Amino acid sequence: MNKIHLNFSFKERSVNFYLSLIGIVLVLIGSLTFFIIDKTVFQGNTNFTDNSHITFILLLSGSLVAIAGLITEIYPLNILTSVLYALGIGQHLYLTMFPWADLFKGVPFFVSDKISVSLVFNTFLIFLIVFLIGDICSIVSCFIFKRSPKAETKLTSSKA
């Protein structure tokens, strides 16, 4: 059985590593920031069941799986990361529909007043875009070559 090799170095890493890292940073910082804003600023302004904690848990678990995949260099974990990100984005999109309905109907039903309707919708939409960019980076990293050119050169020269 093969041992799991832990690699904490940034040397000789592939494009796949850096795309995954960009996705992790975007999703992790974005989800943490959104969760804090949602639980402090929007706490009394929304009249719908705000399950943003589910979004946060799914995105956080996806980021933790991605970090484990980068450190252990087990690249199939990128697929699980993308699935967890997609589930979190789906939950966030569902939550975005409530302020979106208020904004386009012009009646503050889900958000308590007209002033905060656009603020809540814009915040939800901005973070939705951030999460989507992070997930796209994660998905693209699943389909890129796994080793850097320098590592490939070392492998071929050591076999010869």
C-alpha cells in the first residue's frame, strides 16, 4: 500500500495546484465574510428562513477537502470539492431568490423595508459570483495536467 506523501511546499507545483488554491481562498474568505455579514447585519431585516449556515457549512467543508487534497496530492478530492461547492452555491442561489423577488416585485415581503432590499440582494449576488468563480477554478483544476513541467522532467530523467 502506498504511503500518503504530504507536500507543504509551493515549489514545482502545477497550474492545477494554483487554480485550486485560488478557488479555496475565494470560497473560504467569501463564505466566512458572507456568514458574518448575514448573521450581524441582515439578522433582523429578513423575513424568510435564512439557512445561510448550511451554505457556510457546505462551502467550508469543500474548502477543507480541497486543502487536504492539495497537501496530500490526492487529486480526485478536487471532484468532491467541486461537488460540495456546487451544493453550497445551490443553497446560496436559493437564498438569493427571496430578495430578488422583492426587488423585482417592488414589494418588501421577504426583506423588511425597501431600502435594505437592494442592499440584501446586492450582497447575496456579489457573494454568489465570488462562490461561482471559486467553483469554476476548482472544476477547471480537475481537468488540467497534474504535474509541473519541472517535475515531469525529473521523472523522465530519473527513469532513464
